Amino acid sequence: MSQEKIFPHEEGIEIPYDKITPDTLQRMIQEFVSRDGADWADVGCTLEDKVEQVLQQLRDKRIKVVFDLTSQTANFVVCR
């Protein structure tokens, strides 16, 4: 997955992904990977493959969940 597609300049409150209920996290990731314009390097990836890739990035601490107080939305943000 292209790191640029994850919002690198998002500001807000970090929410530990393991504190989000599994069902909610699953739905958040599914919505994220199915957004218009999502660019996945591996053509033909299933939704489950894409979700697993995002989960692995969360586990590896390459991305994090950030809640933006202004827009009242949560996004996946590249860790610095």
C-alpha cells in the first residue's frame, strides 16, 4: 500500500488501535481501503488482504489511528 495514501499531515488525538473494539476497527479499515482513489500496489488484492495489510501496519507501528477534533473523523496516519 502506498504510504502517501495515508494522511501524513493529519493532526489530532492518537487512539491506540488495540483499544478500539475489533468490529469497529474492522469497519474503519474496510471503509479506508475502499475509498475512491485508494491506490493498492498489489492489483487483485481482496478486501480481506487489504484489511490485513493495514492491521499489520498498525501492529508494526508504521501507522496509527488519529481522531481529528475539527472534522470529528478518525484516520490512519503515518508514524514519524
